[in-house]
Amino acid sequence: MRYWWVNQNQTYRHEVPGGYLWSPKRKANQAQNPFYDFMREVMPGDIIFSFSSTNIRAIGIAASHAYEAPKPLEFGQAGAYWDNIGWRIDVKFHELRLPTRPADHMAVLAPLLPRKYAPLQPNGAGLQSVYLTRLPETFAAVLIDLLGAEAHSLVMGYSLAEEQPMYTATGVGLVQWEEHELSQVQADATLIETEREAIVLARRGQGLFKQRVMALEHACRITGVDREEHLRASHCKPWRDANNEERLDGENGLLLTPSMDHLFDRGFIGFDGNGQTIVSPVAHQASLVRMGLDPKHLPNVGSFSSGQRKYLEYHRENVLLVSRFLDHL
């Protein structure tokens, strides 16, 4: 279990009742933002303190890892809803009966603020630039004490009841997005029927796309399984992200067994340009072993074409769940 602080001044009324967190992937100028990248580090079972209007007003328990999803329609900002893709985490929130104002307790909180990416200034004022940041356990423990019995019950009750946190199989926002993209393909009058069918089948790693991938790939890159009926053609740049040409491009694919396809599609594993398997630090290690991938002995899966390397770079930057800022505490 880890602890996080989220500033929700603008989005509290949507995210807390809606049961989620959502952030863009990058700043408006496309620069990286550590407070958005932290979304990729959250694990099911982590505790999230919701800060809004100068108070800690709710406590959440993460119910999923981060996954790609469009900006929530209820945010109501200008711009194309389906074209604004960010990170979403499903969260079970509990609103506190007695919110607490951290600024009133900075004598004990200030010395425990993290060296880097702190959620508050030493005087207790909030930081507008912070969305999500990780808290040191010492800071979180004092904060829970300040919040009182209700917070203790929520946090400790969950710890005792859930030795292994529950993982959500599919994110709500992800399903909505893929269904939207599918409807766009089905309604596109410029596509001939055979092309439309091929694009729809490619969503599940089948049809023409699989044939094109099999012209380049001959077995699962990780397990070595080479029977076609046991393999899926996995998109490196996901079907939901890609245009129609990319959805059918054989170089945008790898052959993987269904379990490896799941891990790859949800960002728990990836590959570098030299074929080395990468495991996300948020992946559940015991589950990986049961699925046939030992994190202690990660395989090099061989070379890739130049086109595959391009698509795999996209996967590492936009799908793989990574921890890039572990030195901030």
C-alpha cells in the first residue's frame, strides 16, 4: 500500500462522486509533467487523500491501475472530447464527515513534506501546479492521525480486510472509448465493406491484420507458442489510438498468447528497441509468474523491424506503466 495526494479543486465534484481520477498525459505544450506521470505508478489498494477547497475532504482506495481514457465529458472544457486522451484510475472514494484543513497543522506536517514534488508549501498553501503526488509514509501516518477515527477505520480496515487488493479487469473509460472508435469505423461511409470488416476484426487481433503480422512474426515473442489458434496479433500502438492505416499495418503488431497480449495491451509489459522485455514496476509479480513470465529472468525476444521499433516506442511512451520519479521522497 502506498499513499497519494490529489488536488481536486476544479474536478472534485466530478471525480469523487464518479469514482475516478483523470489527468492529461502531458502539458498543453506537450512537455512531460511528473504529476501526470505519477498516475502510471498507482496500484490497486493504494490510498488517495483528496484535497479540495483547502481541506482533505475524502479518502479513496485505488481500484485499478492507470489506463488510457478520453477526457470525461462532464469536465465541460472546450475542445474535442474524444481527441483528448489521458490517464484514468478507478477509485472507491469515501467523503469524510469532518474534513480537515492541513494549513492548521503545518507545525507537524511541514517537517515531513517530501523533498521533491510536495503537495503543499511549508505555510500550508496549496500548489496549483500539483495534481497527483506520492506521500512519504511518515507524512501519511500523521495526516491519518489528524483526520481521526474515520480515516483510521477506512485505511486500517482496508488493510486488514484486503491482503491482496482486487484488480479491475477493464476500465470504464477504456470501454467507452473503444466503443466510440468502433462506432466511428462502422459509420464511415468512405470505407468499403471489406475494409471496414478488416478494421473491426483487427480490434481483436484477427483477420487481415493477423495475416499481415504473421508474415513478419512466427510465434509468441515471450512463450514461443507457434500454433496460430493460440495466438493473437497484438497492436503495439493500440487499435484505440491508431488511425485505420495503422490498425492494419503488420509492423504495428506482435504475435502473443492471450495472457501476454493482456499484459502488453494494459501496459504491464513492453519491449525496448533491442528486444529486451520490460516489466512495469506496478505489475503484480506473482501473477506474472503464474502467467508464464518470470520477472527475475526476463527474456530478450529478438530483433524488430524499423517499423516495429517505431510503434514500440509509442507503446513505451503512451501505454507502459512506468515509474520515472522514484527519487522524489
